[in-house]
Amino acid sequence: MNKLIKNFFTISRAKIQIATLSNSMLGIFLAFKINSINLIDFLIYIFLSILLTTFASNINCFYDVDVDKHYKIELAKAIEEIGIRRVKKIIIAETLLALLLIFYFLMKDFIITSFLALLGLFLGYAYSAPPLRIKARGIASPLPVLIGLYMLPILGGWFLIRNDFPLYLIIFVIGYAFMNEGFVLINTCEDYEEDRKEGIKTWAHVFGLRNTIRIAFLFSLLGFLCLYPFITFFNNFLLLIFLLIFSFALSFSSYDIYKLSKSRNLMIETKKYAKKMPLWFSMTRYPLLFAIISTFL
């Protein structure tokens, strides 16, 4: 049983998901008003967001097992040790549970949140699974992650509380999504050779490794757009501290990507730098979340 749980955590990308918790909470706290959300709804939404990310990770590992055998051996091994039939049952159970929770929000008249969650479920599947397998389709390959993982959870949380769609929310979501996608593109570059062998065409193959890393650097810098919603709160000392931490962490992460873009042997260096991705996520996401929370203090 312990081995099964360990393997499940492996194919669910548990190390990266430590930072994923913030995705669903950002939208809720951006929209937060006193007594505006039921605690049960709050907890169920966070669980649903984590479930959808886990589902997408499991689907990805399931359909990428042949790719992962080339380099990410621990992922392929985890799938094989759990067993193909058992992984299928896990994915079906996750799908049914996600649909049940989406139905719960629909019955409570959170129609937009329900639709966004359903779209997230579809994108999590379509990213890796045939016949769409969007991750292999060149220019379109980053879209399910950019939209499904970094935009929809924030918007879904927001619409649990509010029905408007202000400019500062749009700017924040764009900045946040592109910042995280910039980090993810390094992971895409890391898989360049393994994807090529399996006929998967990503941005790294469309634009080339070095240009894709340059794009990742520019995307990461767009994360500074996340600061826009806070410009009217600059008299809050605690907020300023968290925004400074975020700015430093984002600068540090972006500089890492910039250094990588100057490397001579990109095939080797991208695999080294991709290991920093969980750190980049945690360093940037949680200061943002704490900054939002500090505006209520």
C-alpha cells in the first residue's frame, strides 16, 4: 500500500503540486468579501482544483509512458508498478468525482465556476490524450496548460464570490498565467530530444531551443503585471514586504532563465535548470497569495 501511494504521488507530480494549492486560492482572495463565501464551498473548490490538476498529471503520465522511458524513468516506472488497468480505474474515479463536485457547484448556481471547471477537466484530458493530444501539436501545445492550469482556477475562484470582470483581474490573470508558462517552457525544452523521438512537436521544435528559452524569459517577466491590482494598497507595510519578496523571487527566477538562454549546451543545461521549476513556482506564487491576504489586515 505504501508503495502504491508513493507511486500515485509520483504520477501526480506531488512536488510541483505543493505550489499548485495557491492557484485556486488566488482568485478567491482577490474577490474576497467578509462573509461572502461559505467555508464548505471554499474547501470543496480548493479540493476540486487539486483534483483536476492531479487528473491532468495522471493522464499525462499515462499517455506519455513511452516518452518518459527515455528520461523521466521514475514516472514510467510508477505507471508500470501501479499497473495500466489500475491507473485507468484511478483516472475514471477522478473524472466521476470531479463531475460530481462540478454538479454540486452547478446546483448552487455557481454556473460560471462550474463551466470553467468543466473546461479545465476537458483541457486536462485533451492536453495529453488522443485523438487531440494538444501537447504534440506545435503552436497550440502550451494552450491547455496556460489556460487550464493558470487562468481557469483563478477565474473559477473569483466567480464563486463576484460576477463582475474588472480590468485589474484581467491584468493579474494574464501576468500570472504567462509567468508560470515561462517556467513550464523550460520543462518543455528539457524534453526536447525525448519528445522528438516520439513524434511530439512542441514550441521547442517549432522555434528551436534557444528561442523558446528566450520566449520563456519574456513570459516570466510578464509576471510583474501581477503587481497591478495592488497599486492602491501601497500604504500597507505587510503588503509591501510580500510584494518585495515576490519581485525578488521573480527576478531571481527570470535571471535563471536568462542565464540558461546564454548557455552553450542547451540540451544538457535545460535538464539541470528544469529541476528548479518547483522552486520558481513556490517562490513566486505564495508571496502573491500572502500579499492578497495582507490587504485584509
